[in-house]
Amino acid sequence: MKALEAAKRIRYSPDSDVLYFLLAEGEEEYFEEPIPGVHIEYDESGHVIGIEILHASKLLKDFLRRATPK
């Protein structure tokens, strides 16, 4: 996957502290929360279309430190 394409599929919002992984295009029909703060989003066919991590800086502190450009 090209870097630009990956950047469009992985988004972090520092204002809301949410990290989002877009896995497939589609409308979210429902989501599950397998662990607190992690939402797995599904389309109407039951396919995973996205993963949303709330309070990402707390849950993924070390990962975000390495992934953020300096």
C-alpha cells in the first residue's frame, strides 16, 4: 500500500483523541466494543469496515509517540 493511500485510511484527530482505521468503504450499520474504547464497525452485511480507538493517546501512548512525525 502506498504511503498516501495509507494516510487516507488511517486518521488521528488530536482534538477528539480518536484514531481511526478505514478498512473498507461503506455505511456503518452497527459496531461492537470488544474492549472499552475500541469500536469495531460493521456494514449491513456484517463485514468490518473500520476500527475506531477512543482516548487513543492513553491506550496507544507508545505507538503514537513512534508514529507521529517530529
